[in-house]
Amino acid sequence: MSALLQTQALEAFYGDFQALFGIDLELGEGETIAIIGANGAGKSTFLRTVTGMLSAPADAVRFAGDGIGGRPPFEIARMGIAMVPEGRQLFPSLSIEENLLMGACVDRTGHWTLDTVYGLFPILKERRNSPGTALSGGQQQMVAIGRGLMANPRVLLCDEISLGLAPIVIKDIYAALPAIQAQGTSVVVVEQDIQQALAVAARVYCFQEGRVSLSGRPAELSHEQITQAYFGM
């Protein structure tokens, strides 16, 4: 499988503090991968660097064959990379529908429209005129995912989408993933929930202190290997 998104020896810094050390990662066309790791392992920093919020050398991040490291976030979004951020980060002054429409500002055409997002998450159509922050945590997460889909991305980056949600709500959120994959979208799922990540991903990368401590296909990785890579034990 050829890589749609690839990082090579990727490093990232917050001022003088180095947060990522030589990350090599690949995501294939239509593939779903998971990135797992404890708090502070560098998972969100990795996504911020891929999306241009942190600088990187051009060739350290490659998308569809082009070096995109260091390009501005709006340009990367227009190329086809969208992120569902940790904590949802909805616009509190906007309705659900207005929040969704913000995702379409990159002017990419494709399968995802208001109608298809509402088909994926019917509750959002029922509440479309409500403020986004008036919803439950799970419904807000649906808005955040829908907003990302409205950009019609080739790659959807999902940062901790199960964080703080009840198990039954998490199940509903992840039940939408096959419909997203069916449109050919490649997905990166960042999760602290190891079992959830392993259940949905074709391949998994474990981060520990800014480095890849383990990678492979879930079926080929033992519980002991994952525990050691995750906790450093």
C-alpha cells in the first residue's frame, strides 16, 4: 500500500522543549490507523505538526507525494487533511448547523454535505438550530466529527474522540466510522483507550515520550508488548 500521509524523522518543538523525536509513520489510502499512548506521549503534538500548527521541515511531512511540513494550516486543510480536535472546540455562539458549515469553508467538494452528515448523525438534524454547546458531550462530538467531514477530507485526524464520554456513547460514535471509511477517507484515531483503538485500526503506533515505541498490526501484537510500549514497563 502506497502512503497517502507519511512522516519521516519528524521532530517537533515548543520553544526550546523538544516534544517529538524522529517519528516515522505511514497512512495508506483508505486505511485507518491508531496512535495510542499515555498523556504527554506526543500524540496531539504529532497531529498539530501534521496540520501545520507546529512547524516542521517540508519533507518531514508528506501528503500525496508533496512535502507539506511547515505550510500554513488553512493550506493543509484545503489540500484535504481535517482534524477533529480534542475537546471538540465548537463555536459556542453558533448553532449546530452553523458549526457544521464552518467545516465547508475550505471549499472542497465531495460526498459530505449537510444532508449526508445529518444522515450519519440524525440527532443533529433534529437539533440543528440549537447552540452547539447545548448538546450532550456525545452529541457535541458528533458535531465536531461532522464539521471535519464537511471539509470532504482525504485524511481525517481524530484526537481523543472518546475522552470523557460514557461507553454506550463511545460505541455510537465509533459506529459511524465504517460509513466514513466507505467514502475512501483515511482515518487516524488518537486514543488512550487501547482496546477501542485496536478494535478499529488496521495498524497501530504506540508513542512514548515523543517516540514510536511499538508499531504493527493489532493481531500481531501481544498484550505484553503493548503494555511495555505504552507504560515503559
